[in-house]
Amino acid sequence: MPALKKTVMTVLSAALLSVCVVSPAGAADKDKTDDKQPMPTGPMSTVGGERLGRIGTQVDPGPGAPALPKDLSARSWIVADAENGQVLASHNAHWRLAPASTLKMLFADTVLPALQPKTLTHRVTEEELADVGEGSSLVGVKEDHTYTVHDLWLGVFLQSGNDAVHVLSEMYGGVPATVAAMQRHAEELQALDTTVVSPDGYDSPDQVSSAYDLTLFARSGMQKADFREYAATATATFPGEQKKGKKRGSFEIRNTNRLITGDIGVEPYKGIAGVKNGYTSHAGNTFTGIAERDGKVLLVTVMNPSSEESHAVYKEAAHLLDWGFSAGGKVTPVGELVPPKSAVVAKGSEPASGADKTAQRKHAAAAAAAAPAGSTGVWTALSVTGGVLLVLAAGVFLVNRRWPLPDLVRRLPRR
């Protein structure tokens, strides 16, 4: 082969090789981007509607409907009307993911009604704190110190204190009994994506929930006056260490829900009234929030955003809430938040079983017990959700406007 021809062939071969090398690299970059937006690999539940079981974003806009927020990076999210249960839009709503501390909503909804009154006191033992997971968020509960359940619940909601969760679990009957009760309650709420392993949401390979289920937990919890108050409180004082010969001190705790208290780059969201945030290295950031605007109440859940932007979980939740308030009446719902089993009447003339009747009575009693005896300046007349009407004849689960969401209570310190 002549030298010139050989040189030309060598150059062409090198050029072709460089194309072959560059193409896979470009594909690899795309794959890397896609890795930030993983998708479910198997079928998802269709509780609440067939579309909620589909992979990807589900929305059905009508004339004049706003576009969904750009650059949503969460693995899963949902926007729903808290009162009628309509799901306005969702993304992988039933994907079973690690919930982190948002699972504490189920813990509180299960345990809080049993530990009454709020002035009930308990002296903490060393054993009650022994199994708190390494690296857990703590409020600062000390062994051989006395706390009221009111103190401990503030520690759970504001500081996501796993130490407070374990003490309350022991008061309820022990961690195993609490986990079992939480699982039963999840099933009663038809939150069938959820498997409870620990009451505090601490990472465990088998502990999962979904954006859909977390939204059900928030909706159920917000029926309870105590739950609403704790979830909306911005700051509170927590009992400190008792030193011999001195008066017991206290220290301030602050809600880590940045849509309530704000932070650098995040403004408090107008109308926010809770509910719970969470983070673990496995779950990433998770958040469920509830807010009211112009008489409409929305629930939003965001799970594990891949965005590297600071406080992405709150910013994406706020964007979705803004979208939901603008989209009201302009989108066709893609599903619904189902009612608890006990709020659903068997079809036809088949009578309810004894167990169903007992569950119905318990739910009715719980709803009645949660109603505030009277309103104060703190409980603002926002004409917003609160109580549950179990319209058993129609099998409908509604949020009653009798009980306002505590918009202003979050701005007041709790002692």
C-alpha cells in the first residue's frame, strides 16, 4: 500500500473510531441524567384509580389549565384536594419508597388518641432509649426525667425526635405493639403500599410507603385537633436537664418543616398548616404538606427529589401547591384518595359485620373526641378542613369545614 494512501486510511480510521467512542459517551451522559429520574420497575397499586397505577406523570388538563411546574425532580409526588379527595395530578403515586420521618404521621395518627390527656406524665428509663437508631434525629429526651405527652409530641412533630417516638411507643405498649398497630391502621386507611418496620421511619430494607399512602396518613391525621396543633406549631419550649438543687430549665425547639418556619432560600408558604418532613440517606428528602387558599385545601406529597438545589423538596412542594390552587376546576381528576374501610358501606343489602360496626363506632368516637370544645383567636375561621363526616349511607369520606386549619397557631410558641 502506498505511503500516502496508508496515511489517509489511518486518519480515516482514527476519525471513525473517535465517532464510535464519542457516541457511547454521549449515551452514557444521557443514562446518567436518567438515573436522576428513576422509574418503578414493576406494577404499582391502582387503589384510588387505574391511572394512579401508571408509571410517570398523570394529569388531565382542560381549557385554561396551567402547565405543571417545570424541573420537578422527585421520584414520586401527588397533589390532591383534602376535602373531596380528588387527585389533581400525580407522578408514580403508588411507587413504594422509603418514607423516612414522614412515616411519623402514621405513628401519630395511630398512637396519639390513646395517650390522653396531654398532661399525662411519664418518667423515661434507659431501656426506652436503648434502641434508638444510630444517627437518628433527637429532641433531647433524657433518661430518669419526667415529660408530659404534650412535650413528647412537640418533640416528634417539630424536631422529628426518634427518642420521643420510642418513649411514646413504650407508653403505648412497646415498639412491637406500636408497629403492629400502625400496620393495622394503615390497612384500615387502605394505605396498602405501606410496610411498617419501625415507628419512627428509620431506614430498614423492608420499610416502605408511597406518596399516595403518606397523603392518606396526613388526611386522616388532620382530622384530630391535637395532631393539627402539633403539625402547625413553629416553635416551642422543651424541658431541659434537671440538675440537683436547681430549677429545671428548658430550651427552644423549632419546626424543621421549612414551609412553616422558612430558611435561606425558602419563604414560609402562605396558608401552610403542616404536616411532616423527613430525611435519611436511603430515602432522601420526603415531605407532606397541607395548605389553604381562598377556601380550598390541598395536600401535597413529594418524595426524594434528585435536584441538587438547596431545599428542593420544599420548593417542589410549594410549586405543586401553587399549581394545584391555580388548576382548581380546570383539570379532570386522575384518581381519588379513598376513604377508610370503616367509612365504606358494603354494597347491596349485605349487613356490616360485627368487626366493621365496631370499627365504624371507633372512627365516629375518634372524630367526635377530636372536635375542639370551642374556638379561640388561635383557631382562625378559615372555613377550612378539619373533621370527618362519615356519610356511611353513601360510603363517602369528607373533610368537614367545622374545624379550621390552624394557620396562625404555627406562629405562636408552645409551652
